[in-house]
Amino acid sequence: MHTLTTTSSFLLTLFLSLHLTTSLPSNDTGNLSNCNQNFSCGILTNVTYPFTGGLRPSHCGPPEFGLTCEDESVTILKANSLSYRVNILDQTSQTLRLSRSDLYDDGKCTRQFTNTTLDDRIFSLGSSNELFLFYGCKKINDSGMGSDPLLKISRFSCENDGVTEEGFFSIVYPYGTEYSFPNTFECQTNIRVPIPETRAQQLLENGSLVGEVLKEGFDVSYGNPYSANCTECYKKHPGGTE
């Protein structure tokens, strides 16, 4: 009888112990406590929600806002298979100035023939025009339009595996194309990049500025794709542990 009582007491103690262990809330605030850290890289400092990166773990904001720091000075945002340099980040106005990394150093020449597209649920373009860059055009010199003044301004060349290829740019305005050239140039491909509205006319007057304009980048505003209340929540509880 004594053995049975001892066994019963042991089982009861074990049951209560397991019950209390499973009933206690899990303490996951340790992970969230890192969300009070800021992201800093080069001239960009004290960057907070919705952005993550550096000391701010990925769970502290939506995945579309992940930042990385290259060479301790260049902030990179990746979106739709392209990398963008974040030249300006204004958290008060919630705006970014982005420039494509592949076009930043080499100006108009690239090997990433992908259009510049951002998720319009998250990023909204500011006042901009679309710049089309055409590559691998074979018949510009053969065409009678080769002497067109606008084509002369917009022409450029790129080295591709030791071969010089001809190209040109064209600007598209919201109300239509300022100028365009026929497909008889047989260009191999083209990409589309937004440019500031204020720079479009300058390019039409001086095509040599195209590299500078691409390096300068374009403006976008951003918002939280998941909840309009998240930013307000962060302001109240920046550490994520309240």
C-alpha cells in the first residue's frame, strides 16, 4: 500500500509539473528586444521601422524593407531581382531616392536587362518620366535617321565581351513619347528606368548627362503593405516588448 501511495504521489507531482510548464506563456520578447536597434550605414543613420538590416533583425519589419550595408558606406535595397543604392532615406516624409546598382558605376551600360519595377503596393514613384535604354542596335549607322539631331544626342556605345555595341535612349512622358525611332535599328533589347521629371528636358538638350542622371536616381514614397497601424504601434513601443 505504501508503494502504491508513493507512486501515485510521484505521478501527481509529474503531471502538475508538466501542466505548469506547458501552461506558462513563452517568453519570446528576447527576440523582439533587438528591434529597438537602428540601422546605420555611411551617411544614413538611425534608420528604424519598417526597415531592417545590420543590428535590426529581419523579424523587426516587413521583408520588402531589408537593407544591407556594403563597404561600410553603401546602403542596398533589393527588389524584384535588382539591387538599388539608397542615396537618400527620409523617414519623416517616408521617401527614398534609389538608383540601380548596375547603372551606378557604369552609367548607361549594363548586363542586367531587366526593367525597373517596384511593388506598387509598397512603393509609389514621385514625379518622373520613363527613360528607355536600347542596346545592341545594329543599323543605326545604316539608317537614314542616323543623322537625326535627337538621335545624335541620345546615342551611346557599350563594350560587351570586347565588342563595341551601339545604343540610344528615349524618354517617355505621361502623355506620350517625346521622340522615338523605328524598329529598323534592330536593337537586341531594352530596359526601362524612371528618372526625375526635372531631368528629362536636360537630357534632351545634353545626352551626355544620361550617366549622371541614372546615378542620381529617382524618388519613391513608401508605406507599410500590411497594416496602417504598424507604424503607429512602433512609435508607441519602439522596442517591440510592450
